[in-house]
Amino acid sequence: MAEPDWSDYEAAVRDEIGVPAGDEERIRRAIASAMAYVTGAIGGYTVSDTVRADCVAACAADLYNMRDARLGVMNVADGTLEPFRISSDPLRSVWQKLNAAGVPTGGMVIA
């Protein structure tokens, strides 16, 4: 089975990040990176297309939003700066989903 094109995930990612139009290049890069990260995390295991799509959308949304929270500080809608701890792990929102789908992940997994 061929790997889906990045545009197959675009609508789900746009919905996740709340950007209905514009910023195509940044969204494309986030999705392309997310596809590579998720494929690597799944490795030789098999997951359904639904699980893969959910993982790619979650990872791409995190990657897209990381730029707006450099050094752990995020600009909030009212113009203030709020401190947020931002994980440097691009798969932070994916690990539990893969575990639930039968792909062993996390600190106890030895590669």
C-alpha cells in the first residue's frame, strides 16, 4: 500500500489547528514531517488507516503550533504572554494512541 499524500491529511490538520485557509507551506511541512515521524514510530507494526490518520493529524498540529511557543512562551489571544511548557517530543500526542492500537511505545520499549 502506498503512503498517502500530505494533502490527504490537510482538512483534519486544519480543523485541529483552527486555520481554515492560508499558511499552506507551513501546514504542508508540518504534515510531511508528521508522516515521517509517525511512520517511524509505527515501525513494522500494522495499524488501521484511521489510527494512522489520527496520529498524523495530532503530530502535525503539535509541529505547527510549536513555532508559536518558542522557548516555552506562547502569545495568547488577548495579547498577553503566557508561559507554557512545550514538549520537544514531536510525538507526544501520538504515543498513547499507538499504545492503545497495539504498538508498544514509551520508556519501557527497547529498540
